[in-house]
Amino acid sequence: MYSPPRFYYVYIMTNRSKTLYTGVAGDLEKRVFEHKLGIKGEFCAKYKIDRLVYFERFGDVHAAIAREKQIKGWLRIKKMALIVGMNPEWKDLSEDWYVRQEMPAWITSR
């Protein structure tokens, strides 16, 4: 039986103040959305971590976890250099991932 390849992601998110959060996830889109909503994580909710600024993809969960631990052990300046190498403008890499649904006309016409 064929099973599609599974990927794991190490990611860094931030907020307007550039507080950094490093994590690992099997479903990056879902996890980033949870961060944006402020659910499933006290730190991210407290500091309003809502911008994906860096990520790496792995085919092996153990490699992803090892990389997450490595990055978490770095000084802030080294993490920032990693982000700038991929995303020099610190743009939210997930800004186009979620489609905002428009309100139905019958609601907005009242």
C-alpha cells in the first residue's frame, strides 16, 4: 500500500516586537494557524506570536527534533541571522496561506 511522504517542519515565529519562538510540527499550516489564533501554547498566546518568518522541511521526525533543539540552543543573534538568510525583510511567510471568507451579501446589506 502506498503512503505519501510525510514531512516535518522546524519553524520560527515572531511578533511585532520580534520576540522569537522556535517549534516543530508535522502540519505546519495548522500549527501556524493555531499560533495566529492564540491557541495551544501559553507563550505564543501571551506574546501574540503570529508571524511565520522561517521554516525548514524534513523527511525524518528525529532530524526535525534535533534541528529544533539545535536552534533553540543558539543565541538570539544567530537565530536572527538564520531568519535574515531566508527572509531578509522578516515578512510573514504564511500571509497568503489562509483565505478570508467574505460575509454573505444578505448579512452586509442590512
